[in-house]
Amino acid sequence: MALTEESAHEALGAACEKVGLDSSGAELIRLGSNAVFRLVTPVIVRITRDAAAVDEVATQVAVARWLASKDYPANRALDVDQPVNVSGHVATFWESVAEDERYAPIADVARLIRDLHKLDAPAELHLPDKSPFDELRERMSTLDNLDRADADFLRSRIGDLRSRYESLEFALEPGVIHGDANVGNVILDRGGNPVLIDLDSFSVGPREWDLVQTALFYERFGWHTEDEYRKFVDVYGFDVMSWAGYPVLADYREVSMTLWLCGKAGQDARAADEVRKRVEAIRNGGNRRDWAPF
């Protein structure tokens, strides 16, 4: 079922009624992969695009409750019976961290990742294994928004990355990972304390996946300074750029970011221009420092 602003508000009202919350005056703060609302009370509600995501969403809630039991600073799932199925969508309810989104200092990002990697997830969480190329396969239909040459190039690039990835020898012990760890997913709460958000990609796999984005943002995009990156390495205790497999994960992340943006390119001229620029840079080894964040 399509997730429009109208259908999202309808689903919100029905979901809130089921758990005894008032949706009056709710603010729609994002409409993308999910619709995200802030209620008048300090509660965030996420509405999925379709009900097929119920198992994944249930895992996110379970992960949040496990992290809370460990006193780990992450998104807290509201103490209601959830997820909630309504009108072909799935709703989840979360404690609101803050009214504005302030990113945590890089040392806090490194510390939260380091502390997460010290945890052993219980078997009953049923965390999936990290499957990076299954994740890309789910986005391949977005290539229809590109011209044929660019689409064919990205398909070839993904095939090459798969071959390189399968031969990697990882340096760190595998275990629970956030799966999308970067400065954008560690924000400050009302008291100025760092909180890990966006629990959608939790899985079990190589810990290097949680380090590569910070390195990539520094080394190729220039979004972190050298001092910030050195602080990240010092606090976490390992420099993923010193590992021979780093370029493979960095190349993968570039393609993944570009494929995600392809989904917007069919309706957004600015996104389409950005995708063309990125594909050209990847194809010819060009500068990534002019890649615009989306």
C-alpha cells in the first residue's frame, strides 16, 4: 500500500488508538522509507511502507529492549505492545531523544561503537547475518532510473566487488554490529549525552563494517578532518584503513550510497544529477569531495 502523507496520518491515528496514545497535533518530520512522526508527548512514531516488514520491525524493537537491558545508550522502544499492524503498514513507538537533531562528537561515536562491539547478543534476538550483496540486490530495481551505460557499469561494479569481498580476510572478530554506524546515527539527547539511533541494520558480521564509513567520510569525502579521524581511531582502538580489505568495503559503501540515491533519481532532478556525477567519479577514479550529502 502506498505511503503518502495522507495514508501515513491515517495509519498513525489507527496505531495510536490501539496503544492508547493521542495522535492529535502530531508533526510529520520525515516521509521516506518510513513516515516518522513526533507526537505532542515526547514520542516518535515510525510507519513502514508495507506490512511485510513486520518481522524486521519486531527485531528492531527487540534489539532496542536488549540494549536497554544492558544500559547501552540507544533508541528506547516505548513500553507498549508493538509493533502494531494498521491499514497495510506497521507502526513502532519510540521515546523521543530530543526536539532537535545534534550530532555527537566523533570521540563519542567511536566510544559507542567500541562499547557495542563488546556486547554478545542473545540467541533469542535472531539477528541476521550481515549479507551485503543481498542488501544491494534489493535496490537493483532503482537502476531503471539511470541511462543504460551507467546502469550496466554499476551492475559490473557490483559483480567485481562481490568477487573481491569473497576473498577478504577480516582483521577483527565478528559479532553484533550496528550495520550503518556513522556520525549521522549518533545524536545528543536533551542532556547532551550521545545516543545510538537507527537500529534497522543490526546484524552479526565483521566489525569492520561499523568502522568503514567514518574512514570513508574522512579519506574520500573530506567530511571529517584528519584530527577527527585520528581521535576516532584512538578511542576505538583500531584503524580500519590499515587493513588490506578497507578499499573493498569503501568501494562497496560508495556503490550502496549511490544505489540508494538512484531510488530518488526518477522523481528528483537534483538527485539524478548527483547520481550521474557519482557514477562518473567511480568509473574514472575522480574526486569524491564534491559529492553532496542527501
